[in-house]
Amino acid sequence: MAHDLHDTLQLLRFELSYLEQGGYTRDRELLGTESPFRGTFACLNFGNPVQSHACRECLLFQFVPDDKKNEDFPCHHIPLSESGETVAQLLARKDSDGMAKALEYWLRGTIARLEATLQRSAQP
């Protein structure tokens, strides 16, 4: 479990850094890509037009609610806020500012929770 936790933390930290550096804004402006996660290395199928990897293999899949695991893009159904707002809902509303805020909130909170778990597991 510790290895997966380290990998997950590394992925989430990358996503947060990418967000903070304006990566999603650049993607939207340059590539027309609206989707967080799928437009970065967080996605196992990034740059793979065949999409040969199953979403269940992705480190983000653990955050997807059970009833959304069979969606085309399960990562778009991760609840990002206390109200349960998701990437899918924000994309449907074309709310880029709300997306950035909700995504940052979720990334920071999830990173903090996972770091705390890692610290607890390292204590004797």
C-alpha cells in the first residue's frame, strides 16, 4: 500500500503544480482541451489515440464513486467539493474558473489526507 500511496501522492502533486503553473488554462487556449486529468500525464492514455489502458488501472480510479466506475471517463466523476461537484458537471456548465478552484481544493485536501495517512503508517 505504501508504494501506491507514494505514487498517488506524486501524481496529485504533479497535477497541483500543473494547475498552479497555468497548465489547464494553456491547454484550453492552445489545444482546446477542457478536461483536467485526461490532458496530462495523470491519464494512462495521454497521447495514446487508441486508449489502450483501462481506466481501472489509473491511480485516480480509487477516488471515483462506485456507481460511476463504468462511465467513459470515470475521473470526471470524482467529487471535487463538499457539495459533490464533479469535473463532468463543471465541463457541462463550461465553468473554467469554477473548475480550477474546485480542482485545487480537491487536490490540496486529498494530498493533505494522503500525507497524513503516510505519516501515521510510518510511525512505530
